[in-house]
Amino acid sequence: MSAADVAVVSGPGAPADAASLVRDGRAAGWEADRIEREGFLASGARLVLLFVERSADEQKRWLAALGRGCDGGAVIGLYAPRLSISELAAAYPYPAQVVGFDFLEGGLLAGKLVEVAPGLRSAPPATEALEAVFAGWGLATERVGDFAGLVLRRVLFMIINEAAYALWEGVASREDIDLAMKLGTGYPSGPLEWADAIGLDRVYDGLRGLHEEYGEDRYRPCPLLRKMVAAGLTGKRAGAGFYVHRAAER
């Protein structure tokens, strides 16, 4: 698909990658609140990427608003890493056209990975169309099941959580915890460095979502994460997290 065939709808909580797609000329841009006020004006788009990382009710509201402007042929790629695509898609008039996807921050660059998660009612052609767009942008894709956290966040956030517990319990310093994982396992970054880059608030929210979804103690966020988020120490965007950063990144 050409840039004219793709639209990005972004709202509160959208990752910076959403804006980069518009800035780089890969898609047209729309604000989610404008969709609700005026309807979807770019109704000619064949694929819409909806970036609104909020509650299930808010996601459903925006999907319903999109449904009033999109026809049954448009594919909706839904960024909802903490929620069930199958549940959210029921709010769209054509649920077979809704497919979930996820990536880590800064993940919409060539050579990076996007997880594609079809819901129970997602049609295979819709899933394939979403994968084809990402492939056209030089991204790798993997197809995963419709589970909270998918694979990337579920595994990485648990590693970060365990690293936070190790720091909280005084097992080792932050530097030594990160060094152990970089030199001992070949990780490109230490888990606490990753947490700062992603945002401790996003890690904490992701773990809470996993804990609420599955009800298992292994997903319970470390109390240190909760305290740091409450104190505003959320990582690079705030200027400080597990490490001090020279300037806040917005």
C-alpha cells in the first residue's frame, strides 16, 4: 500500500512511533478526538493504525467512531499491548477486519520486530494485509496469539521485574545487575537500562495488566517499581529512573 492508503489515528498514550510514521511520510495522520467530533475524514484509507493505549472502554469508543467512517474493506491495525484484541474488536462494525499488533518503543524502524496478533474473529486476509504493510516498511513480523502482553512485553517485563527485585533486595547494584545480563547472556542492554528506555510507568502498567489478566503472583510488580513511578522516576522521559539522564526525553 502507498502512504495515501494508510492512516494513523493517535490519541493519549500513543508511542512516539505513531508520530514518526506521519512525519516520515509513510501515512496520513489523524487525532483520535477529531475522529469522534467530525467522523473519519480519510475514509479512503485501506488500512488504519489506531494508537490509543488507554482503557478498554476508551479503545472501544474510538473503534466505534472509526466504524462510522470506514467501510468493511478497511483493515484496522490496533495497538493494544495490554488488552484482548478479540474483546475490543467487538466494538467495531466489521470485527473480522481488526488485527492487533505490538512493538517496543522505537520499534517501527527498519530491521525491528512487530508482533501481529489476530483476534478470534480476525480474517486471514486482514492479518496478511497488516503484515504486508509492515514488511514494506522493512520490519520483521511474527504472528502470536491474542494474549495480554503478547511475547515481547510479557517476557521482557518479567525480566525487568526480577531485576528490580534483585536491586530492591540488595542482591547487587544496578550497574552489576545490568552487567551480569549484558556480559553473562549477551543482552544488548541491561534490564534496568531497558526499563529506563521503555519507561518505568509503562513497565509497571504492563505488569499490572498481566497480573490482573492471569491472577498469578509471578506477574506482581516489584514494590520498588511502584514507588519509583509514584515518585515520578519513570526513566529517560523524566530525566531519571534507575539511572540519572542528562535531559528529559519527550
